Amino acid sequence: MNNIDLMNYWIESSDKDYEVMLDLQKSKRNSYALFFGHLVIEKLLKAVYAKNNKNAPHAPKSHDLDYLAEKMNLERTEHQNDLLEIISHFNLEARYDDYKKTFENKCTDEYTENQIKNIEEVRTWLKTLL
């Protein structure tokens, strides 16, 4: 798979996960919605990586969004760094049982709505890089 095919694969997968995130939010499954929000951003970062690395388009195998951004020397503001760090936590906190209950309690409708706005902000920014 060349870099453009791989980029398109990640974009399509991210877009599908975005729709799932919104559906989960509507059904009040907030912690899972934010978990999928993390996937949306992770996959877009991998799409940007593929686009910019013609000879080695496969991004590092990591779920840490800040690490992925670092590996691709992605220019970002302090605010964007902060958002990537926050969104990265949704992967761990929604996945592992020892974090899950605490995270579920944190994911009120208001908190989830605010975080989805942050995910959408990062999503829009990353899409401009594609």
C-alpha cells in the first residue's frame, strides 16, 4: 500500500469512528464515545504521517497522541498539545478496568459534550493538514 492509499485508509476509518462517537454520545454511552473520539484523532494523525512519509508511511504503533505528533515533527500550539494530552487519556481510561469506573463517573453529559468539541477542534485542524 503506498502512502496515499494508506492515508485514505486512515481517513475513512477515522470518519467511520467519528460517526460511532456521535452515536454513542446520543445514546449516553459517554465513556465509549470519548474512547472512539481518541480513535478518530489517532487515525487522523496516522493519516498525516502517511501523507508526509512517502517512503515509510506506516506510523509508529502507539496510541499516545503526543508521541505520534512528536514522531512526525508536527507543528502545534500549546493549546493543541494540551488537547492531544487530554484526548490520549481517553484511550487508557476507557479501556482498562481499573480506570473504567472512575472514568465513567467523570463522563457526565456536560464533560463529554465539552470533550467532543475538543475532539472536533483537533479533527478539523488535522484535516487541514491532509
